[in-house]
Amino acid sequence: ASLNLAQCVLLVAYEWRRQTGEVIHEAREPGNSDWANAEEIAKLGDHYEERMEQAGFFFPEHKADSMKLHLRNLWSRMPLTQADVRILHGVLRQMVRWKERG
């Protein structure tokens, strides 16, 4: 509970400061990687949803659909490159491998 409160305070403070113009959001070009398309981002969402389902993340059950929708919205709001998508797939694969090794 206290971690959620701390995250909430951090987020509110960040957004408040951002609204004052003190935090500058920089739009960057994708570099050597093209922007990820909707299909690549959807596959990333599928991968995370599947693994998080296996891990029991979507609890309690009556909130599962809402949590999945929020996760999908998170991926769709981020301007991801193809390299970003590959890295996020790799991060999840490594976490699963690490867990399976015990």
C-alpha cells in the first residue's frame, strides 16, 4: 500500500512540475530504427499479457479486463521504435528465463 502511495505522490509531483513548464519533453527521432507499427506493438502487448497472465498478475479476476485494457493503452501511447519493441520482448524473455531457473 505504501509503495502505491509513494508512486502516486511521485506521479502527481511530476505532472504538477511538468504543467509549470519546468520539465521539457523532447521528441526524438528513432535513430537507426524505424518506428514500430501497430502490429508490432499489438504483438508486444500479446506477449506481455500472456506472460503476466501466467504469473498471476491480473488479480483480482473481476479487474482483469480493465487491467489488460490499461496495459494495452500504455503500449499504444508510447512512441516505440522497432528496436524498443525488440528490447521489451527481450526483457520479458529474460525475466521468464530467470524465474524458470529458480
